[in-house]
Amino acid sequence: MLKAIQNLDDINNAEPDSSDLEGSDLESHDLKSYDSYSNDKQQAQHKLRHQLKNSRYISEFATPLLRKKGAKKKNKRGLKRLIKAQKALGRYLDHNQYQQRYQQKSTVDTNALYGAGWFAARLSDDYNRHHKRLANVKDNDIFW
């Protein structure tokens, strides 16, 4: 899971320059590289979401097996952090998908621009929130 978080951070840091995508002289190569970047980012996010879900289930399963009270407390604290990270990442991915759909729909219906703008505004807050939650998961002590 930590490798998936690091991979997502690396992809986010290697984000293509938005100035390359502006202007009317876009080449098909630039668009293909941006689409490839977007696809890689989505795959990394979904892989991370899947690993968060698996870690959550393993933690829930392992809690009753622990004998020491301190270990149970660490596990419960870690489980809370996993749940918060999973929900925050899920909300970010959902809002990103909704924003893209409204953006596509806005080509036909101008009323959809309001929804696209609202979700675009929510994405920055969701992005910050899920990165904060993932940092908490990274800093979490291993309970076993």
C-alpha cells in the first residue's frame, strides 16, 4: 500500500505542464501523452483504493485475534485512519468522475456547466483532504 501511495505521489509530481495543453497548436502527440498520464493516474488511484479496502478488511479481521490491549488500540486507531482515507479517496474519485461527465454533457446542454464547475471546485478540497488522510495512513504504526 505504501508503494501505491508513493507511486501516486510520483505520478502527481510528474504532472504535465498545463501550459503545454493551451493554445491552438496542439499536436496529437501532446494529447496522447496527456491521455496516457491521465490513464496512469486513474489506474494508480484505483489500485490504491483497492489496497486501502484490502488493508481495512485485514485490520478488521485481525482485531479480535490480538491479545494485548495496546495492540488493539493501535489497530483501532489505524483502522479509523484507513476508513477515513478510503472514504476521502473514494469521494475524490467520484467527484472527479462526475465532473468529467458534466463537462462532457455541457457540450450539448449549457445547464450542465454549473454542475461541472461545482464539482471542479470540490475537487481541490477533496484532493487536499485525501492527501492528508493518506499521509496519516503512511505515518500510522504497524499494529502486529
